[in-house]
Amino acid sequence: MSDAPIRFAVVGLGYWGPNLVRNINELPGAEAAVVCDLRPEALETITRRYPAVRGTTSFTDVLSDPTIDAVVIATPVSKHHPMAAAALRAGKHVFVEKPLAASSEEAADLIGLAERLDLVLMPGHTFLYSPPVMMIRELIASGELGEIYFISTSRVNLGLHQSDVSVAWDLGPHDFSILRYWLGETPSHASALSRGCIIPSIPDVAFINLEFPSGTVAHVELSWLAPSKLRRTTVVGSRKMVVYDDTSSEPVRVFDSGAVLPNPETFGEYKLTYRTGDILSPRVEVAEPLYREIEDFCTAIRTGGVPRSSAELGMEVVRMIEAVDASLDAGGARIGISAPARVAA
Amino acid sequence: MSDAPIRFAVVGLGYWGPNLVRNINELPGAEAAVVCDLRPEALETITRRYPAVRGTTSFTDVLSDPTIDAVVIATPVSKHHPMAAAALRAGKHVFVEKPLAASSEEAADLIGLAERLDLVLMPGHTFLYSPPVMMIRELIASGELGEIYFISTSRVNLGLHQSDVSVAWDLGPHDFSILRYWLGETPSHASALSRGCIIPSIPDVAFINLEFPSGTVAHVELSWLAPSKLRRTTVVGSRKMVVYDDTSSEPVRVFDSGAVLPNPETFGEYKLTYRTGDILSPRVEVAEPLYREIEDFCTAIRTGGVPRSSAELGMEVVRMIEAVDASLDAGGARIGISAPARVAA
Amino acid sequence: MSDAPIRFAVVGLGYWGPNLVRNINELPGAEAAVVCDLRPEALETITRRYPAVRGTTSFTDVLSDPTIDAVVIATPVSKHHPMAAAALRAGKHVFVEKPLAASSEEAADLIGLAERLDLVLMPGHTFLYSPPVMMIRELIASGELGEIYFISTSRVNLGLHQSDVSVAWDLGPHDFSILRYWLGETPSHASALSRGCIIPSIPDVAFINLEFPSGTVAHVELSWLAPSKLRRTTVVGSRKMVVYDDTSSEPVRVFDSGAVLPNPETFGEYKLTYRTGDILSPRVEVAEPLYREIEDFCTAIRTGGVPRSSAELGMEVVRMIEAVDASLDAGGARIGISAPARVAA
Amino acid sequence: MSDAPIRFAVVGLGYWGPNLVRNINELPGAEAAVVCDLRPEALETITRRYPAVRGTTSFTDVLSDPTIDAVVIATPVSKHHPMAAAALRAGKHVFVEKPLAASSEEAADLIGLAERLDLVLMPGHTFLYSPPVMMIRELIASGELGEIYFISTSRVNLGLHQSDVSVAWDLGPHDFSILRYWLGETPSHASALSRGCIIPSIPDVAFINLEFPSGTVAHVELSWLAPSKLRRTTVVGSRKMVVYDDTSSEPVRVFDSGAVLPNPETFGEYKLTYRTGDILSPRVEVAEPLYREIEDFCTAIRTGGVPRSSAELGMEVVRMIEAVDASLDAGGARIGISAPARVAA
């Protein structure tokens, strides 16, 4: 590919669309050329702010524009598969807002399509580009935390209720993608309890238990109905523990604490001692994850590499959500998640 | 009963025993007469501090002392049933540290015995006498919070690992007794995920989901392995929400927030609005729960009434723990909890 | 004045300039017509973002443009007086970033000029338009807090060191304008201690004591050198107390606490009791203060009224800073602040 | 001195007295032999708890008891000098609750007396034995913080109003002794602003500015009238900064942050950069300061050494309070504190 800037079309100007346009325009080597939305007033807001951007209400128009290299799909989940598939078939690289698709079948179909056509397909799991999440991934991968015993995470806040999807489809992709990235494995089992408090048919609180092949267990609490914003993830390892709070000025705190079993041979004794140590809040780089994410997408387009937020990771996230739904359908039963199906190329 | 002080024997001088002795001695109308423990040095520490208290290593000695009105059992759980049963048979009122017994059969046996002998049997669910817990009970009972949608609670801290029981038997009685007291109902279903991180056979972290007949759902996270002390309970109601933090200088915070569904008839619309309101930290009375608890026990002895921490509530707590164990034994399956068996008198 | 929009020129495109341009453009009835800065690249950034805005490096050009109604001066303090005076003489309404001028003589001169020419002169004390500050003003004015005993405020943070002015001139206007607005009076005395830690000639930490005619005392701590951001103001009244923290999600907290002197006649007894009560975090409206401030400026232009951040208040703030400087020059001596000189019209 | 335990008399059973008795009794090599108070009920409470302790209402009785080695004076400040002097003259080592005396003359008199009689005289500046205070002293002494630019400290809380002394005499000794211990120097100048909010003649809030010979400046805010407990001390050094909060579970936090002046020669440039780094909460040993303090007193008695909380330090603290009073008497004027007078032996 030449050094010419990658020309983007951004489809869907809800919450994420305008942010994506801004970041694309700030990125050297990229430019937002077209925005597409059914609402003329949404188009006008953007084109007035960015006079060089063309607005259109026609997705066909976007697909048939030969100057467009990449399409960003920021529409409701149900539209992800048809629009992404059409864009891939039109020869465009595709970035899809999370979750990648509304089912693992749809996700596998998109992945197969992108592989056959040699195009980049990338889901927008933005948290994988967040400096605190990356730092904790490094703490885990380097062994500094030791064996990961368990992870407990809460993502709750009043508001942002979605009328079309459950809280698991809405907020779950955040935590599931982070867990997948940190641990490098997909859970083997999931079970869940949820309730539609406001609208009975739409779960707005969910308590999700996950078991990973390595032995790590995790709990994920999701809710649109909570009195105060809470983004707290605790990672308990055999050597150190980490608390990650997205909303804090100290987003990563490393606790040099743990339990020590002096002589593991004599389990009968169980003379445990506890090591309480220093607490470190490492300086975390300040960077806009969305910018880094678009940058990674562009690099993948230019080099043919695989972005950190890969389509395969996106499909694993969808499979995790499907397992949660299956557990809820079965009254909270523990659902096995099969090993990832090999995607047919 | 006369106005003579109630004379207590305290059996077991571990963590709770000395605190119980102190509170009994501070309570008008009660006196600690005898302490019993197998370790002479534990007896000596107490009798030196309280010269009027007699020490003995013989439980039989305690039972045969006709001047003793009430026996406090603060021994490991496995001893609760045999010692409480023997004390009841010796005609003593019995206060047992939580949990009431090691199984619901044992608990039912003790309850039947106490009813037949017309003696008070009371488990030590101290949190029911904690001012913040009582205040939240009142907020729920008065309807101020509206319908209780869900409750999420975390009780975690580094240390205090028990070698003989799981974290569910050790820490579960706190949250289970509070939930039972607040909601006035026993869950219909439980499911759980746990792991023995340090000693594989002893679960030291547990994620527990509970469903109540009224529709309320709850999540209880328990752990001996967490980087920082966390005692946070969130109660989400249809009108208001409450955050309870035992370790805070503002233990009860009432959030006048909620979701509003303007026209419930047209569910198809789902035009939710969110009401964000004031946050109130009501002044909470400062009082030692253990003192109030012993006081309630003495009142029950004098009046023949039922203490707030009743034997029936204690048995429900044991049944909840048993359901958690059953779920863990069944690989996390959702376990039904039958309606409370009527205790044979 | 007609209904035509008020046309603004914004002079100085440092930190505040671009924010002012954005808010002016978002305000109905106002438009940013011209931006002026000596740096062509600063002009280009703005004019690319707002194609309708004209850029110029010539202040004379701004003054001679008959279509400009109002000039915003966002330049270094030393330029405030000459530029504001020139703009007033050119018949423009003038908004000057805080502090109003580099001396009370300069401030009085500008005020006299504006009065003679019947133009609006307004200093940019933005905090007076911040919802928490307005709410506390109302709590004080309504008598809900009782007599104001004392106010203690800290405004510290690492960074933002200014090379041309002291921390008192840089950060002082925030707290001084808030105190003036809340209490409705200018201090009678000031004393201060400061130190130039990094550059000896430029004070970067200051501890300032203020005495008000009503008896209220205040302490203001200012620093560019502090380990963590701290914006905490405590207002202690005879009936209630308030903590204001600009950086918190609960910026205003009202404490229904106080000391009670049961029988003030028998001072010899001093049997004080303390009343500890509820703590309330009232819901505080979310609004951008800068928008409200520009709106108030426009209203003053249209109606001939006096904006909340009045030129007189701006001059009082300058007199308070001068008193601090005088105290520092006199080795920390307590400096009397004379009653406000009547501005010659 | 022999290995026989040091026998103590504790005079004054208000707040500190009973705590001192408990710690003396827990310390090997020390025993509380006599307690003295004018109120028989106060004596009875102690002697019932500690049957081996003898109670007396007669101070003369204490002085004439030849078996008493050391006297602890925990009476109101005005009694410190006469009682300590009498005890020294009776040949007893003396521990006096802070402040050492009601004036520097009185303090100097006691010091001279102790030196002549070769007895230990020690003021009870308990904070010098608090692990966080000791850790920060080491951080300063080792140079890890660099040059100490400034220290700002707040010690405020609702309640504990004293009817006989000002807030400076009541709370000032804490901060003044800590500053003296940390910096190893007495301020050269003090100025203060205070107000008697509740009782006009008794200052209950004070803002105190201090200047030290080394260039360090400090601010001390003291109040009995504040909505919430605040114990926050910020130490800003040229290399690192420390926040000390006595009430936090992380009492010491070290900020590896600072301002960097790349080329100090070209002051005209002032191109400062800020270094934001890690934040460390070192593990702080848990220990009861009062126990360590009594232990240090006993060691001084046995070895003839000087305790950390020395009489000289105690006198410097009194001189600092006197300077505050002098400043208040002079309307807030800046008061010079002369170099410590050499105590006549």
C-alpha cells in the first residue's frame, strides 16, 4: 500500500461515531472522508465541524465509493454482520464496534470472509488499548503476580440502559475482552444470574461466574442500576494482587501481599502466615485508547498484521456472552464452553 | 425469674470468648461466673483480669454447677451441637456463636430440644444488632427503598484463614443472616463457584448467587484472600438505593436515585429516564453490637420472648450454607432450597 | 441593541482563548468573529476548526473593525490594562481574563473608563458561575449555615508553574473571588507567608490569612508544588458546616453538626455538647461555568445590567492580592485593607 | 539500677492516665504501683481492674512512698510545673503529659532541676513514637525527599473542646513536636490568626505560619470545630513528596514527583518540567506509640540516656506555642523566636 492516507467511512453517528471521526482525523496517515447515517441532522453536525468530510444517508453509496479504503461500523449490534459482510465484499477493510456480531456464527462468517478476501476485520475492544489494562497484562504475563487465583470485577452505574440488548451484551464485552486479553484463554464454563428489574424482558443486572482452563476463576458483576459508578477489578495472584479502577487517579495499585504456606508438605498443619507489604501505584501513561486502537487498525491494514483486538478475540467474546445467555435460559445452569472452533478460511 | 443477675458460663476463650466475658460483665443484670477452656493459660488471662470469675477446664463441671443460668458456646463449629445439646439437657439457656450448628439436622435437633425444655437457644448473629444493619432493615421495611431489585455484597480481606471450615462457613453467616433479616425470607435457589487457592481442599474464595421468592436476587462474594479490606453492600430498590460499608465513617449512604419508566403500558417504547438525586449519610448511632446482643439474650431469658437473632433464623442461615455446599459439590449447579421444614416441637 | 448576534473578538489564544471561542460559538446570540494572536499557527488551528472565524495578528485591526461589539482579552496580566483600555476607547464591551488588572490603580482606571463610556467591563471570575459555588453562596445567604465562623481552603497541585507571576496572582483570584462572592465583603486585614522553592524570586507556595469585618476568618493555601491535586474548602458555620471539593463527584457536602453552648450566660461553665448529625450531598446541577459566564456578559451588554462577576468584585480581588504582596514585602506583617475606594465615574 | 521493675505512680486519671496504667502494666520491667486522683470513683475503676494497684487521693502520699521510682503527671497543664518539680525534689523520675509546662520559664526550671538531681524528665510527645512519624523522619534524614521546601498540616475535628486552654496549647504540641523531630530545628519566626468561635476568649481555630532557619516554611491548621476528622500533613521536598494521614490505612504515601529546572543558570528561561512518578504506600509497622514511649522512658531511667521525646524538645515546643500566643496578642504580627536559651544546669 502506498503512503497515501487511509480513507475512512464512518457508518453510524451515535455515541461512538463522532469520537471515531475525531480520532481518525487526528491520526497521521488517516482521514475521515465520508460519514453515513440515516439522520440528516447527525450528518450536518459532523460536516459542519469537519468541512472536508462528506455526508451521505446511503450505505450503498459508501460501498460503491472506490476512494474509501476502510469502513467503520458503529451501528446497533443487529446490523454488524450484514453491514460488515457487505463492506468486506466491497473490498473494504472493516472496523466493527464491539461486540463483533450478534452470534458466534455471524462472527465466524465475517472472519472467514475477511480471510478469503485478505482484508482486515477488527472489533472495537477499546479497553485493550487502555494503558492501565496493558500494564496489568504485562504484570500477569511477566509472572510478577504469580499464579492468578481469581479475578473479581464490577462494572456498574446508573443509566445508559439499552432498549435492544441485555446488560450482558452491552457491558459484558468490556470485561470479557479484558479477561481474554489478560489471561490468554477462554473460560471453559460460565454460569449466570440476572434480572430485568425495570423491564422484565431486558436483564439490567447480571452476576456471572467464569471458570478458566488454568484454574483461574472470575466473577463479573454488570448493572445499569447502581447508585454510584463503580469500575473495580481485583486480580489476586499467588505473589501479588492488583486493584484496577478505571475511574481513579491511581488506576493500577499493586499490593505486595499474600498468604504463605511455609511447608506445603504438611498440609495437616495449615500454619499460614500472611505477608502484608508495600502498595505501589505505578505511574500510568495518559493516552486516548481510541486513538491507539485506530492506529493499530491502520497498522494492520498497512502491514497485513493482526491487531491486538483481533477478530478471533472478538469471536471469543461473543462465545462468552452466548454462554451467559445459555446459562440464563437454563435457569442459571453451569454451561460448558467448547474449545474454540477452528474458523474455516 | 427473680431479679437476681443471670449467671453465665463462657465456654471457649478464643477470639469471641473474652469479648463476650467483657460485655456480660458490663451488662446490668448479668455476670460472667465461670469461664471454661482446655488451655489453663487462657483461663488465667481472664481470671487475672476478672478476679470474680472462676476458671475451669471441665465442661462437665460447668454443666453440674446449679448456680449457672446460661451457657455461652464459643467453640469450633463441630462442637456446637454436642455442647449446646448437653447444656440444654442440663437446664441451661444457651447462646451459641454463629453458625448455630454444623448442619440443619443438628440445628433442628437443638431447636426441638430448646422448645421441649422451654429454654432460650440463640445463635450469635451479631450483625443483626449493628446500628447500620438495623437502620437499613428499617429503610427496607418502611418501603422507603421501594421494591428490592437486587443486593450485591463483598466481604473480603487478607488473612483470618480458617483451617477447619470453608470461607462460606466462616464468613457466610454474616451476610446470610443480614440478608435473611433485611428481606424476611430465605432464598429459593443458590448457586456458587469457589476455589481453594492456598489449600485446595479448603475454599478460600466463593462467589454465591441467591434468588429469593419475592424476586430479589443477590450476589455474595466472600474471600480470605483480597488485597484490601472490603465490606461493601449495595441494596438497589425501585425508589432508592443504599450503600452499606461497615468500615466507613459513613456506614449508611442513601441515594435518592433511580430509573423511571414513565408509561409502563407502552413497553415497546422504553423511554427510560434516570433520576439522580441527593445522597444522604444519616447519623448512625454508635453502639457495641455484642452488648446489645447479650442484652437481647437476657431479655429473652427473663421474658420468654424470641430474640431478634432467633434459633429459626440461625437454622435458615445453616440451610443457606448447605445449599452453597450442595451447589459446589454439583459443580456449581443451581440448587433449590425447600421451604423451611417445620421444626418438630 | 438589536437582536443581531453579539460579535466577539478573542484576543490571546493560550489556554483560555480557544475555550472562550468554543463557548461563544455555542451560545445563541453570540458569535466569535475574529481571533487575534501574534502566533500565526495558533490562529490557523482555530480558523481551521471554525472556518467562519477570521484570524489576525493585529490588535489594531481588531479595534478598527466596526462589526465587532465585544472584545475578550485573554493575554498575560501585564497586558490587561493597556489592551482593555484601548478596546473600551474603541467603543467595545470588554471581558478580561482574571485578574482584572495588574494593580488596583489600573483596575480603577478601567472601571472609570467603562462607566464614562457606558460599556460593560467584566473580569472572568469563572468560579462564580460554577454550580457548587452558587449553591454554597445560597446556603450562606439563606442563613442555613448560621454565622460563618471560618473558611479554610486549599488549592494545590503539581505543575502549571507560571514564569511571570507569583502563585498568589495566578491561583489567588479563584479563592479570593469565591470568598468575596460568598461573604459579600472584602477582608479588612491580610497576612501571608510564601516561598519561591523552585525559582527564588517567584513564590510558588503561599499561606494566606484573611480577616473579614464580620468576624469571619479565612485561610487560603496556594501551591503549584503539591503531590496530589487538592481543591478542598471547608466552611464552618454556627449551625452547619460545608465541605466543597471541586474535583469530587459530590462537590458539596453539608454537615448538620455543630457545637452547642447550652447556657451562654454562664460562660464560666463551658459545658459544651457536640451535635453530630446527618451528612447531605445535594445533587448539583451539571453546567459549564464558562458558558454561563459568557451568557452573563451578553446579558449585561443587552440589558445594561451588572454581571455577577462585576468589575467592582474584580477590583476587590486585585486589592486582596495587593495586600498579600504587601504583607510578603513586609516580612509577613498583618496588612490593613482600606475600605473600597469609591471609583470615580 | 538493679533488675527490679521500675515502680510507677500515675497521677491524674482523666483520658491519658488509664491508658498509661495499662501500658505500664504490659511493659516487662515496669509496674503501676500507685494511682492518684482526687476523685475516689476514678481510683476505684482502676483498682478494681488492677487489684495490685493501690489508689490514693494524696499526692504527698505518692511523693513520700520510697518504693516509687517514677511519677507520671497526667494532670491539667497548670499543674505540670508544681507537681513535676515536687516529684523531682522527692527524687522521682518524672514523665509529664504534653505540653511539658505552661511556660518556657517553667520548662527551663524543671529541666535545670532534673539535671541537678540527675533524674530523667520526659514530656509525653507520643507522636514521636508513632511508626509513620518515625518513617517520615527517616525519609527526611536520609535525604530521600531532598531539601524540604514546605510542610502543610491540618489537625481538625469536631469536639474535644477544652475549657481551660486554647486550641494551640491543646493540639499544637502534636504538630510542633513532630515538626521539631522531623526537621531538627526550631522555627525562627511564627505568626498566627485565631478566633474563639464558640467562647470568644478561648481560640478554637488557629492558622499558624512558621519559618525555619533552613528555609523550610510550614503551615499548621488547628481546630476543634470542623465537620470531619482531618489529619493530613504534606511534606514537599525537592526530590519527593510525602502525605501523612494518621487516620488512613495507608498512613504514609511517598510521591516520586517534582519540578525539574533543567538549566538553573538561565533563570530567565524558566523552562520547568514536571516529573510525575510512582506513588508508594510503604508497609508501616503496627505498634502502640504509648507503649514505645513508656519503654523509652524506662530505658532512659536505666541507662541515664536521653529519650527521643527529650525535655529539651519539650521546651522548644513550649517556646513555639508561646510565640503563637505572642503573635495573637500582637494582632497576628510576625514574632521572632530567639535561639534556644542554654538551660542552666
